[in-house]
Amino acid sequence: MIGDLLARLLELLEIEAPGAMTVCVGDYIVRGDHSAAVLRMLMDCCADPDGNFICIVGNHERMLLDFLGAPTDRGSR
């Protein structure tokens, strides 16, 4: 189980554990430079037909989804 990635997944996923279930528990994105790359990698991993990778939405992702759903209502902070 991996939590609070905060755009550091590219470094963390160097660990190899063949056949192990990987559960990521949110906070994949942040104001860092690698958020888009992290999301792309997570989407690729979750598309694996073996089903050994699960991603759960964290509060950072929820805030982004809320903003994208209503940018004028949630844009100011």
C-alpha cells in the first residue's frame, strides 16, 4: 500500500514485487512538476489486465475533480 505520493511515484515505483497487489491511497497530485506524469503512469498501471494495481481517490484528487466540475464556484481559495 502506497499513500500520499504527492507526485513522487516515479521514484517510488522502482521497487519490483512480481505478482503483488499494489494499492495507492490517494494524493497523487500536488503543485509539483510531475503530477501529470504520475497520473499517466497510474492510468497505465490500472489498465493492466492482471488487475494488480488499484488507485483510490485522495483529497487532492477530490479537490481537482470538484474544481473541474464547477470551476467558477470553486476557483477562488
